[in-house]
Amino acid sequence: MDKKTPLHALPASPRDFGFFVDGHWIEPGSRATVVRLSPAHDVPVTCITRCTKDDLDHAVTVAREAFADRRWSGLAGADRAAVLLKAAAGIRGRLDELSLLETLETGKPISQSRGEVEGAAAIYEYAAGAARALHGDTFNNLGDRVLGLVTREPIGVVGLITPWNFPFFILAERVPFILAAGCTIVAKPSEVTSATTLVMAEILANAGLPDGVFNVVTGSGSDIGQAMTEHAGIDMVSFTGSTEVGRRALLASAGNFKKLGLELGGKNPQIVFADADLDDAADGVVFGTCFNAGQCCVGGSRLVVERSIAADFEKLLAEKFSRIRVGDPLDPETQVGAIITSAQNDSILGHIAGGLKGGARLVCGGEAMNGKVGRFIQPTLFADVGRDMAIAREEIFGPVLTILPFDTFEEAVEIANDTIYGLAASIWTKNLDKALQAMRLVQAGRVWINTTISGGPELPIGGFKQSGSGRETGIYGVEEYTEVKSVHITLGKRDHWVS
């Protein structure tokens, strides 16, 4: 039975997009364009402009002018909040359109896209409150003649580079907080998933955001993204992506000492103790591995499991893996969709082949799902994995899980921390003391206990070690885009230095 509705049908022709600067759409003109094929269907779905460096320069100039004349930064927090609330309503008003575009470009299930778009609207609502809550400090303890103030001021023009795996949701974890701080933005989405960022520019304009405050240029990361990190007119860059590219961004930003916010790669552990609810833990581990086809920075790709239950837990995982519904992302019942690009598909399969060659035991999966169109990979589970194997150390970014057994609590923590990354971790146990002790010792920016990949915008996100620097969301996410200014005010007549 075909469960797709007309709303979820493939487009007859790709939707053409220009780019968005100074509150207006700009047509591609003579610029090169890129047609995006749906990774699940291999049909054209969108057509995106390849902007030039001159286009980037123009967008930065516009954003600089918008910041300098204080059309946004000079507003009261309540006024910024009102725009963000209207933007949230605008997102909900275009839920079906945004969800479909997200699924067509990313290959993720339509039900997941809808959940992420609805979640994004809620983040804008939270950030609206944060815009009104941002504050400084006063120091009234400096004596009768001195009053000290600490103010937070917007950092300026922010270059925002977002990834392909959660193009709309990660955008929502950045944009409303940058705007709440009073900054202006030049955004560059991934070249393969640009559509929803461009639609968001229109939603913000319709919500009353002043022209020039949010601008979108499209193109490749190696061209436009690199130019953004080097651009002297940009005060801060927020980048989400691989650690390798983040390292290049760090080097490029040194030209004008711009601040960087980096959310980078992860090789995240899921620690399962023998006293956990094993059925709950298995379901959580499978979700943490396979959500978004494993193309998730905070997904749990290393199972660190107590040896006494490892064999039984392996069987439980294999059974659950076999029941995951992989297929057409336009089917509302699909749980795992397509792999984003041919290059990523080949990379995942290459890691799987490397694991087999290295002597790991394949429990289940391990192959591409052959079909007439699209790129799909079976959820894959490896056992008998050495800690030094590439599949246990490198970020695969696909639905692949490795099993690493432990005997003691100390060994579990050691294995969990045996990585250059520190983005996220999950801990499964019924023992509160054990859970809290593990939480305190695991080196990760986000830790979940008896759950995984959950939470809202209230808490900050970010990484330890080579998983990045800075924090997004929560009140921390607004403060990230501010500068701190100390002010000393002397009262009364000055004691002259020159007599």
C-alpha cells in the first residue's frame, strides 16, 4: 500500500532558489547553479545558486551596516522577542512545506522532519524569552565613590556555517540565540541541503526582522565557507561540522583573530551496566545508533557494555536491528531513510569493509540495501572489536555500532574516554550512585542517563576535547554571541593627580 499522500509526493520539477540578502531574494542570474537529487529517489528536488566571493562581500557589507546603525542591536529585548515569536508562528504555518523540503534534500524520514521543524519553532519561542533575560552585573562593593557595571553587548556580524545532517534544526539552535544577542548574520548552509535555510530567511523577514540582519549565501564549503572564516568583516564564526574542517576554520580565522564557536565530530560512547533495564537500554542504544541513519554528531556509535551481559545484550540488539523500518522517507512509517550523498555512502561502506578486514565479527547488517534508486545501508553491528581498530576510533557517521566489553567501572570510564572526541555520552544503569559517578568522570559536553539524544533548548550544547569549543542554546547560547564590557563609574569630584 502506498502510504504517501499528495503532500508527500515527489516534485514534478526541482524548486529553484536564488539567495537572500538585505531582506530580498536575489536571482541566480549568470551564476552557476547546482541541482540537488533526492538521496532516496534520485530525482531533482531543488536548484541552488553557487554564490561568488563578491556576493559574500556584499552580504557582509549589508550585515555590517545593519549592525552599525543599530536597527536590531538597538532594540529592547522585548522587541527582539516579539520578532522571534512571530518567526516561530511562521515556522508552524509552513510546517508541511519545510518538512517536505527537509526530507527531499536530506533523505531523512518525513515523520522525523516534521518533528524537527516543530522542535525548531519551540526553540525560537525559548530564545524569545532569553532575549528578555540577557543581563549584566553591578558591583556596589567598591566604596561610596565607585560603582562598577558589567554589560553584555552583541559581538557584531556572525558568519554561520551549518551542516547537512540537521539543516533546519541546527539552524534553529543557532539563529534565534544570535539574534537574541543583537547580532547580525551571514549564513551559509550546506550546498546539498540549503532549501530550508533560505525559506527561513523569508519567514524571518515576514516576522518583521529588519532588512540586512539575516542574510543567506549559498555555495560550497571549500569556497564560500572558507572565505567566511577568513573574512575580515566577520567578527565571529559559528561552525558545525567535522573536526578536520573545524581545524581548518580555526587556522583561517587567525587572520583577524575572530572568535570561533565550533561543534565538531564525535565517537560517542553508550555505557550499559549489567544492572540496567536491558530492554530499555537496547532500544536506546539502537535509537542512538540509527537515528538519522547514523548521520548524527551526538549519536552513540560505541557500545561499552559490561562483559557479564555482553552476549545476551548482543542478541537483543541484533533482534531490534532486524525490525528497524528502513526505506522510502516519504512513507510516514519509515524510521531510517537514505544516506545523504554517494560519497558518504561509500565512506560508510568503506569503514564496514575495513572492520571486516581488521577481524571484527559482523553480527548483523553490513551491506547496502540494493534497490532501483537511492542509497540505503543496513543497520550494522560489530562485535569482537579491538579498541585500536578504525571502526572503534574514527567517526563513521552511519548506522554502525561497535561492541566494546568491560569488566569494572573504572575500565568502562577508561574505554569511554579513550578517544580524541568528547561530544556526548549515554549511561544506562538503575544504580543512581553509579550513574552520577560515571556522569562526573565521562569527558563529554552532553551526558544522558537512561536516555539518549533528548532534551530541549534550556540546556547548553557543545563538546570537550576535539569535539569543539563554545556552547550553543540555553542562556549560554545567547552569551556566546556577546562581548563583556567592564565599566567603572566614579562619583563626586576627582582627586587630581597633578597638584
